[in-house]
Amino acid sequence: MKHFYLVVCFLFFSFSYGQSSQNKGDIDDFRMYPNPVTQGKVYISTKSNSPKKIMIYDVLGTLVLKTTILGKELNLTDMDAGVYVLRVLEKNKMATRKLIIK
């Protein structure tokens, strides 16, 4: 049943991302590493490296983390292991990716 929720959530975010990306577009040179996260930190880099608004959702679509980062490093040590959806907003562009924390 958990996998069903994961698929539904991923499809929901993919669909909503597809709708909004027509206006905003994907972030240029977006990179997120490492994924899966094993040491409690993930690094997010882009072409402009501007401040980024970060939102992380669990498989049920519940917002579990909302923050802004000024550099590249995002600390996830307080988060439980699992599969999440990461949404990054930078200037007028957005990127949505699957995030795995081990």
C-alpha cells in the first residue's frame, strides 16, 4: 500500500510540475548530489547559485520541510530515512526531483 501512495504522490507532483513548468521552466544546470543521501547532507547547485526556496514532501504529499538556502548545502540530519519529493524554487524557475534518504 505504501508503494501505491508513493506512485500517486509522484504522479501528482509530476503533473502539477508539468503544468507550472510551462510558465517557469526548469532551473538551468540544476544538480543535486548525493542521492541517495547517506551522510545527512545534500548539495544543490545551479547555474546562478541564487538563494533557493526548498520544500520537501513525504509520500503522502505532506510538507515535511520548508526552508531557504543561500549556498549549496542542505542539512537533512533530522529527517527520517525514506523517499521524498524535493521541490526547489530559484528566482522564477522550479525543479522537482525524487529524494532518497538512507
